[in-house]
Amino acid sequence: MEYIILVVIMFGFVLLYLKKPNSNIDQNNSKIIELEKNLSFKESSIKELERQRDLLNVQLKSFDELKTKNTELETSLKSISEERNDLKNINTKLSNEEEKRVLDSKKEIEALITLKQSTEDEKQANNNLRVREKEEEFEKMKSQWVEHEKDVENYLKEICRDYVIKYVGQEEFPHPRNKPDNSIEIMDQLIVFDAKSPSNNNLENFPKYIKSQTENLKKYAKHDNVKNDLFLVIPSNTLNVIDQFSYKIGEYNVFIVTKDALEPIILSLKKIEEYEFVDKLSPEERDNVCSVIGKFAHTTKRRIQIDNFFQREFLSTLDKAKKLPREILESVIEFENAELLNPPVAKRKNKIFTKDLNDQVNDIEKDMEIRNIPKIQSGITFNNDGKNQLMN
């Protein structure tokens, strides 16, 4: 714009020179030519300048765009920088958390390893304890088996003393060669009670052994003065493997009993001794005798079944008790060791009277009524002829 104003001014001067006298025409022409040249040059310069101006305007516009873009880039860069800083902080935080998590994980793993080792040690200790208990229990069982024969002999002698029955020992058995462990004499008849116990640690073969022994009892039953009902006395801790408690072999019968059943069996057999001549008994008296013997037989079998059932239940309960928490189990063991159970001791001069037993039963029944405990109903029924329907 400034160049255009300058050209206009110069053009004004040229007009002024044209208005001067002719004397100066040549000079003016010369100046005019020079001015035209200058004007032409100036116009060229102006065009060049305009071109440069346009170029500069384009560059300026481009610069403004660049400036705007630069501003946007700076804003974006600032945002990215802030985001980077945030990510860096998050990364630092996550790194710290990861390091803490790894440290905590190591501690938890170490604690788990310690707990696992402790659990394994405790499990091993419990296994060792159970093994020792099983071994002690088995040794106790074997000890009972070893002492079983002598124990049965002493108990039979004690029963015979209490009820005035003749005991016949092995050496006193009147027949030579084959002699049973024990026998008693009632009404001039010998009743054999042979004690049998497992011969080794394996109870699985014990039922087969008992069955074979029932057949061997024929050597006693063949004698006329030996009663054809013979008894094999087994340890009570072998009842769980016995599935048959009576055998009818030819002309004699064999019953499998425990030591606890000896007294009621002998008392039922002795009851017959009260009648001097059995063949002179009336039908009613005969039925009464059979009824008593039948009830004793049934009671004996039920006692064996119940003892066997509760033996299994008690063992199952003891196994469950071993799974109690360790602290409770230790406390239970302390209380168990502090307990002392003393059943009544049988003495030779102290007789057991039925009246005293009835009084004790009545007291127990009264206590059961107070505590609302129902009584067990008897399952024994009799026909009109007095025969026991539950003998088998």
C-alpha cells in the first residue's frame, strides 16, 4: 500500500513538470523518460513486493495455522504429559502393590507350608497314636485269648461253688484219651464246656475253626453219661466274626457261648435237678421246665446279640471321638484317665439273692418312669402248650 502512494506522488511531480515552459521540454522529457523508467522499475518493484506480500500473507496464514496447530500440539502434549505422569504414578503404585502382594504371598505360602507341615506332623502323630492303640488293643485281645482257657475254668469253678454244683476238671474226666477243658455234673450227666480261642492273629479263620471244633466234640458226645448238648466257650471280643451260634450235628447239639452266658445256662440246667424223676413230671410241670430253659436260651442268645451290637457301636463311637479337635481330644483323654469303673466283685461267701436283684430292678424302673424312659417290651411268646416260639 505504501508503494502505491509513492507512485501517485511521483506521478504528480511529472504533471507539474509538463506544465513548465518548452525550454525545459527536453530536460523534462529526459526527466520524464527517466521517471518512466523509474516508474516502470517501481511498478516492477511494486509487483514484486505485492507478490512477496501475497507470498508472505500465504506464509503468514500458514504460520497462523502452524501456530494454531502448535498450540493444539502443545495442549495435546501437555495432556499426554499429564497422562504419562498419571500412568507413571499408577505404575509406581501398582509396582509397590505388586511388590507388597508378592511379599504377602511369600508370607502366606510360608505360613501354608508351615501349616501343612504341622498338619502332616499332627496327622502322622494321630496315625501313630491309632496304630499304637490298635496294637495295644490287639495285644490286649491276644492276652485275653491266652488267658481265656484259665479264665473260663476259674469262672466255672466259682459258679459251681456258689450253686453247689460238681465241677469236673480235665484230669477228673472219667473217660480216657480225649478230655475236655471243663465239665460239670448235673443229675449224673456230664455237661462239657470246652474253651476255644483264636490260634493266631487272623480272626477271619476263627469261624471255620469253631465249625471244625463242633465236629470234634463227637468224641465226648459218644459217651452215655455225657449230655448231648455241648458248649464251646469263646472270648467275647470275637463275637463280631461269629455268624452261627448253634449247630445240630447228628445226635448231639453244640452251642457257641461266651463266659458271660455261662451262669444263666448252668442255672437253667440245674433247674431240672429239682425234679428227682423227670418221667414222673406232669405235663404242666414239664412245660414249665421247658419254658424256663427256653427263656434262658433265648435270653442268652439275645445277650450275645446285644453285646455284639453294643460292642460295634462303642467301637464306632470311639473311632468318631478320635476325630475331635486335638485340644478337646486331649481333655477327653485326661478325663478318661481320671475315671475308674469298678463293677461289683463276686465273693465266695456273698450269695446273690433274687429278691435283691428284683429290688434293684424296681428301683431302676422307677427311675426310668421319672425320666420318661420307655421300657423294652419282651419279644417272647408262648403257645398254649408252653413251647417257646423264639427258641431259634
